[in-house]
Amino acid sequence: MAIGASSAKAGEETDTITDRAHPSQLRRRLGRADLRAVPEARRELRELLRHWGKPGRSDIAELLTSELVTNAIVHTDDDAVLTAVVSPRGLRVEVRDFVARRPRLRAPDLGEDTHGRGLVLVQSLADAWGVRSHGVGKSVWFELATEVA
């Protein structure tokens, strides 16, 4: 399984919900171990995507975003930054954290309740996804095309 890379820049560390100059963009700081950020990120993404894509695409985007946000909050001991950008081609969501350890795609253990399924969902439902290293940390991202054949 190959994990892709991208040249898009990760979001800045700000607390803004939407960028007024670019209303098709969401940038949100995720506090260390703040699990309240998961439903808040979903709500903010839902607002950003309320007129985007075919029916069901924004639901997939919300699910995959909550997986990336949860992973960053649970598996790192630092803040993270969520960035979502809507363009004519589609949606790109990126969660940047400041821990170099790369996530592992693994088959979920059927005996476990929910652990180990996040990246499998991302791999299964996203049109593209990957991990990109930074000087400090990494970004895990996915893309969904606006139109699906």
C-alpha cells in the first residue's frame, strides 16, 4: 500500500473557524487531548460543505475528518491543526500534528470495539489520501472529488 504525498501547505496554527477572505476554507486549532474538538470540527465542516458535492459526499467528508481529528488528538500529546479547502476540483482535508511518528494502516482486530478502523475507513472512502512529513511532525490528508462517476 502506497501512501501519497502532496505539495499543499498545512494550515497555520490559528483559532479561526472560517477564513473570511476565503469562505471555502476552514482552519481550526485542535487542543491537546480535547475530544470536544471532534464534534465541533464535524459541525464546522458541515457548515463549510452545506452546498458542496453530491448528496452523501459531505457525510463522508465529516466521517473521515472526525477520524483524522480523533487520531491526532488520541495518538499524539500535542496540539494539531485542521485545514479543509473546497476548490472546483473537490475537497482536501488535512490534519497536521507535531509528532514525527507516522500512523500505521492496520487491519482492525475484530475483538476490539473501535480501535484500528480510522485509516481503513479513510483508505476505503477517500479518492486520495496520504501522509506528508514536515520539519516537525506530519500531515495526514484526504481528498474527495466534487463529482463522482
